Amino acid sequence: MSNAAQEKFEELIKIVKRLKAPDGCPWDREQTNASLLPYFLEEAYEVIESVDNENWLELKEELGDILLHVIFQAVLAEENGHFNINDSLDNVNEKLVRRHPHVFGDAKADKAFHAKQNWEAEKHKEKNRKSRLDGVPKTLPALIRAQRLQQKASYAGFDWDKVEQVWDKIHEEILELKEAQSNNAKEHIAEEIGDVLFSVVNLARFLDIPAEDALRKTNKKFTDRFSQVEAELKKRGKTVEDSSLEEMDAIWNEAKQNE
């Protein structure tokens, strides 16, 4: 970190502490580590959106907001006698060195997969965990959590050898879903839909595609195309309610071709 960056980092800490002072901002003084979490989550999603849009000016701002939340959390922890920001920095610095033995030690890692294997193995020992799947937060979005669980299993050696095997599993799960649907067993259908989604996420993982990112972009694509359908219908003096599926589908396909 340059001297200028260090000074700005320290200035941010001073500003947050000033806001938290008895004569500071009433709203900031009321905040707790827990009360700030919804805002922190919102800022994290804004970072994701700015990267998706390749809006680097926006990303610059959003990263600053993330830093603000990191400092705010640390200042609150310090006030309550838990730790301070220096402790967090010490912890992450030591952890990065410890979990990269292929960089700072004698271990070998010629590929990214092997590097991550080293990281996961070291983390498993440090945390003294019972399962190699432990440590994936249950509150993560389901697609992200599914992919992280699959990654952890893969790093432990539990994985397919070829992508064709992943495809076979997808087809198997789809057939089981069709069978459940033909039997009209609601709970079984829900279970099999989950299995199909899990197997598709596994394909995304195998192909090194973040499933959550892929679906988020498809959601955006869907909303953009549907908005074009609505706009075109409005030009024709119509709404979706008084339009046929065939008419809307034709506009949809035209929008798709123009992309």
C-alpha cells in the first residue's frame, strides 16, 4: 500500500469514528454489527451489478462503499472490545501466506485447481472440521451454495472424470422428474426438480461457469426482451392482456434476432 493509500485508509477510520462519537451522527451511533448487515448485502449486490455492466466508475464507488462497511463493522467490534481492524488485517495476511504453500512454501500447484485444493485442505485442518463440506454458509443463495458444495467435494476427489458423465446424470434426473410428474406426486416432483437444478449447476461447475452469474444474466435478458414485447404492443395500441401468445412470441423472436 502506498503512503497515500495508507493515509486515506486511516482517514476513513477516523471519519467513521467521528460519526460514531457522542456528538456524531444519530443514525450512525444507533447502528450495530447486525443492523448493518442488510445494507452490506445491498452494497455487495451493487458491486456485482457494476461488474456485470462493466461500469468501472460505478465499481470504483461501490468498492468504496464496501470498504466503509468493513471499517464500520471493525469500529463497532473495537468499541465492544472484540477486536480492531489491525487484528483483521493480521489475520488475513497470515491466512493468505499459510494457505498458499505453493507460493510461500515448497508445495506444488501447477494449475488453479491444485492451488484451490491446497487452500481447501489447509482450511479444513485449521478449522478442525468434521466434513469437507463444512463452512459453506447456509444463507447463501441456493445456486451459489450448490456450486460451492460441489466444488468442495471435487477438491476432496469426489467428482466425475468426464463431462459426458455429468450429462448422463442430467438426463437421468430429467427422466426421474418426468416420472414423478406423471405420477402427480407433488412432493416427489419438487424433490426431482431440485435434483435437476443441482445436476445442471454441477455441469456449470464442471465447465467452470458460475451458475448464479449465468442465471442472473438470463434473468436480465428475459426482462429486457419482455420489456421490448410490451413496448412494441404499446406502439400498436395494445397490452399483453389483449394480445395473443402467438403475437407476443413473434415480437419476442424479433427482439432476440436483433440482439
